[in-house]
Amino acid sequence: MLDSVKETNPDIRRSPRFELIAGNVCLDFINTLDDRPSTQPKELLKDYYDLARFGEDAGILTSAQVDYFFENVHLRSDEAEDAVRRARNLREALYAIFSAVINRETAPQLAMDRLNANVHDAARHSRLVQHGERCEWRFDDMASSFYAVLWPIARAAANLLASHQLPFVRACSSPTCQWFFLDTSKNHHRRWCSMKQCGNRAKVRKFYAKQKTA
Ligand SMILES: [Zn+2]
């Protein structure tokens, strides 16, 4: 009960639910299917509430926009469910594409088609707005369309795929993790999604392996 009050009160800042470590929203989005290498991956986007919360944590949606969607999920449940379905489809297409990039393989055409469909959708809702001395891209209907959260993700993926940073997309070196991230470290030697999580675990494993052989 307390929780639901907190979720709908825009004055109270919700604490983040998602671990955003990737340095790019489209890679963080891929990581919302957790434990991919295991036989039972964990779905972090179970419903529209999760999807909207991801949008809020990632800075795509404002708290007020999330509140609006939360209040309307029941009234427009078909649209909300379809948005979640589309989100997962986009995510798996992105996973296939960036996996291919990391492995220096050709991305599956079906995944590229799916991303392109989402990029088109984002473009249809895009508009150039003057902001100070320059212009910037804004999205229409961010506050009313259940699909809006997907547009900045598709745009970010397209920009990353077409950028010079693409060779620095990596998967975490832990075989049980494999979260994606953009390695922006100075020497481009980042191996772990986070030092706190997988980096430390690997250090501990190495320590015990050393002790064993000693
Ligand atoms: Zn990891």
C-alpha cells in the first residue's frame, strides 16, 4: 500500500530500480533481460510499470510522465501490453545486432529490419526545436504515447551503430553475466560491467585459485 502511494506521488523521488552501468541507454536496455547465459534468464520488463520505470531511471521519461502512464495502464491496457511486447522485441533485436558487432559477424536481417521499423517510428515523432543557439531533436507525444519510451532507445541504438564508438561496445567478461556496456575508459581495457559486481567476484576467484595452487 505504502509503495503504491509512493509510486503515484510525483513529489517523492522514486529510488532507481534498474542498474544502469552501460554508458548508453540502448545497451542498458539490452541488459533488462538479466542472466542471459543461464538456462533461466530473468525478465526485468515484466509489465508496463517496469518499462516506464526503466524510462524514468534512464532519464527518458520524467516522473510526471511516468505517473500519467501508471494512471492510464488500466484504461489502455491493450496499448500498454503491446508496448511491452514491442519493447522486448526491440530489445532482442538489439541484442542480436550488438552481439554480432562484438563477434564481428553480420547482424541478422530480421533484427536489422526490426530496429529500422523502430527507428522509423522514432523519426515520425521527431521534430527539430530551436534551443538557444542551436537546434535539438525532440519527440512529440512523449507524455501520451505508451510507445514513447522506445523512441529514444531506438534513436540511441541507431546513433551508436553509426558512430566511431561502436568498436568499444563490449560484453562483461564474466561468463555468467555478459551484460553489455560501452567502454569509454581511457585505454579501452574495461572488462567488467561493474568492478563492484563482476570485477570483485573475479578477483576473489583468482585469489582462491592462487591459494589452491600454492
Ligand atoms: Zn558483469
